[in-house]
Amino acid sequence: MQKTIIRVLLVEDSPSDAKLLHQIFSHTVQHKLEMVHVEQLSEAINLSLSENNLTVNHLENVSFQPHKFDVVLMDLGLPDSFGLDTLKAYRAAVPDIPVVVLTGLDDEELAMQALAEGAQDYLVKDQITIQRLVRAIRYAIEREEILNKLRESEEISRQALVKEQQLNELKSNFVAMVSHEFRNPMTTIRTAIDILQNHNNMDEARRNIYFERVQDALNHMLQLLDEVLFLSKSETAKLEYKPAPLNLISFCQEITEVMQMKAAGQKNIIFNNAGECNLIYMDEELIYCILTNLISNAVKYSPPQSNIWFNLTFEGDMAIFQVKDEGIGIPETDQVNLFQTFYRASNARRIQGTGLGLAMVKKCVDLHGGEINLESQQDVGTTVIVKLPLNYSGKSE
């Protein structure tokens, strides 16, 4: 036992029994025992869970926080609870503090039942000595510590198993997604090459059409590979937050121009900014991933010639990004799962996509210490709002 001070909560409604234990406590030398005494179960639970101090009447030379008990000495026959129900109620409310049950000479059977219900030990009141008291307390604390470590180990093993199951599911989804998403561009490339090889007399304009189809298919495959690599980094904790000086307004303007070019005149992307901000520090790569994915989704799921609003607002120490479209919207039942890897809304599955975009966005937002919210109505449109702290230094902050 490494502690020199053992913090004890005594739950005993008998004044004579409590006095006896007080006297025994006062004679401990090698292990200093500091005790708080209460008479009811409700007091014991409240005190164990609360940071509030007791009244002076209940304290005896106590120099510790009342909720930091090492062990509880508990009589099971209390004014507000009786028998095993007393122990069960306390353990249910406070499962991490060991309990030593106090019994009478004729209560040994009850004491054994208490051990089966989670008590670490029991003491017969008329047979308590300093040595027995200290030994029971010490062993109770040590056994509880061992049990806690076992529980922690079990929880770690359970989490590892869940993680392994998630990774296996992720691999299965990945194989299915890649086989599906690569099939179409590969078919396009193969068809275009066959046509170009077998039609030597094709005019230049028509040949260029097939070359453009090959280029588009290759670009799609490269984008897919980039998303897969990003996913791999995030799943293996290799995706890092690397802030650097960034002119956010100019950066957003450049992104708007790039995305407008990719939209090829089919959508109208409108950028607005409000508020003022000096040079800030953000991760340019992660910000680019967030904004291009959100705008790309708005373009993909909106009707031709519709408007997409891209707004940047500075409020206090936050940058607020808003991307709003007039697209197909997202069913309410799908919205809770949208940030899961490979998940796609039920009304979007006929439109080409990987289900990686919003999952990537969420990971980037988390790395920035920010938050993302989504408002959507089916057949009306979607608004995504991302709030990021300015000059966020990372998890070590």
C-alpha cells in the first residue's frame, strides 16, 4: 500500500458503533485513516458523487476533497435502506469505490451475499481490531484497483475488437466502392481507345472528343485515388494539422474561380465575404479539402444553371464558411449518417459518387478544432455551415 493517508467514508447509523470505529481510527499510526461519517445511504451517495463539503459536525480533521474516498465502510441496515439493497444501490451509483460491509455476529450469511454482490470484504463489528480494520481496508482498495485495471483492459480489448470490425467493414466497403467507381472510367477509356485504334480516318474534332473522354476518366480515377489516400491517412492517424500563414479571403476567391471553371458554366457560384481579418494561421491543404468538397457536392447535386452561394464571415475569433445550394436536398433520415465513411443519401445513389467527401470534410474540421452543421430539405436545397477557430494551434493547446 503506497498511500500514507487513506480516505474513508463510514456509513453507520448506530452512534455506539460509530464511536467504536472512531476510537479505533484514532489509534492507527502506520496508516493514517481520515474519516467522514454519515448515517444514511442517500448521504453516502450524494457525498461520494458531490464536490460539496459536509457540515462541520460530520467532519473529523478532514483535509481532503469529500468526493475523493478510497474506501467505504458500510452498515447495511440504515434508516433509508436495508440489507443487500443498500449495497446494490450504492454500487450502482458509485461503482468505482470499494465497499467493506460491517456486520453483526449473526449476519455472516448476509455478509457472504454482500461479497457476491460486489463488496470487497466484511468486518464483524464486535471483532474489529486495528490490525483487522487496516488489513480489510488495504486489501479492499488493492482488490478494487486490480478489478478497475481488469475492467480497463477489457474495455481496451473491446474497443480494439470494435475497431477491427470497423476496419474490416471499411475494407469491404472500400473494395466494393473501388470496383464500382473504377469500372465506369476504365470502360470509358477502353472504349475510347478501341474506337481510336479502329477508325484511322476519324476527323480531328471527333478524335478530340474521345481524347477528352479519356482525360475526364483519368481525372476521375486520380481524384478517387486522392480520396482513398486521404482516407488511409486519416484512418492510420497520419493526417496532420499543419497551420501556416493564410490570406483566407484571397484563398476562397481562388477556390471559387477554380470550382466555377470545373462547373463549366453549368452552375453559378457566388462568393461573398463579411467582416475583417488580418493574416491568420490555418492548414491550407485541409481548408482546401473542406471547401472544394462542399462546393463540389453543391455543384453535383444541383440542377443546371442554378446558384450556389459560398459565404465567408469573420465573427470574433471564428471563421464561418457557408455553402448553400438549390439542389435535391437530403432526406431527414439520412442526415445523421452523412459524415460516415462511404455513406450516401438514399436519393443520391444514382448520381456518381464515393461517399467519401463529407467524411473527409468532417475529419478536416475536427483537426481544425471546429464544428460542422447541416440544414437540408429534400427538393429544396442544402446549407452546410463550418465554423473554424482562427489561429488554432492544434490539440496541444
